[in-house]
Amino acid sequence: MTTAAPAPAGDVRRPDPLRWLWYAMGGALPARFSPWVLHDTTTRTWALRHVLRSMVQLAVPIGLVLILVPGEFWIRGMAALGGVFLGLFFSLAYMPETTENRVKRAGYRPGTATVVRDRAARERQARDSERRRAASARRAARYRARQGR
């Protein structure tokens, strides 16, 4: 198992649409896209990206239900909607495990995505805290200036 270090933002290469479709359906990407896989599973919008990949996976069976199952369209539509809800429920329930599996297949150690997301959240929280502290200091200075102190 290789242990690739997280690549700098400039080194991230996005896959072309056909490779992304393969990746969304569960396939592995070539090693040159490993930094992008880590970015895809750790960026701030990683949960939305996961839902999008899940919707792409659900599109095939849902399309087949809508096209091939006999009966009135509203019945097929309701069956497809139930399938989407059920599929998304399981997809969301196993979201961390699924993303960790993608990162592992890209050549990183298991747990890397969680560590990177947690570190980014701590850094974001520290920046937000500093920003709020600075804003509070500015408000206090304005208040003291109005009070003539």
C-alpha cells in the first residue's frame, strides 16, 4: 500500500468527464488523479459531492424502472422516487466509509480523508475564531471611542 502525501493545490488534476463518470460509478482512477480524489473527498463540499455521485449511480436503475416497467407513469415515477429515497438513505448512512474506501483505492492510508477533513475544520474554526475576536475588538474600540474613553 502506498502512502501518498496530500498534494499541494496546484498539483491537483481533475479527471475528464468520462473518467469522472467511471469514478462516480465506483471505478478507480489512475494514480495521477490521486490528489484530486483526496481533494474530492475532503473539500468543504465533500458531502454534496458524495450525494451527486450517489445520484449518478442511482440514475441507471431509476431510468430503467421509468422506461421498462409496465404500468402507468405515475406509478413508475413513485416507485422510482421511493428507490431514490432508499438509495440516498443508505448512501448517506455509509458516506464516511464510502469516501474512505475511495481514498484507500487512490493509494492513501485508511482514515486519511477523515484526518484531512478534521484538520481543515480545525483550521477553519481557528480562522473564524480569530476573525470574530478581531471584530469584537473593533466593536469594543468603537464603543470606547463613542463613550469618550
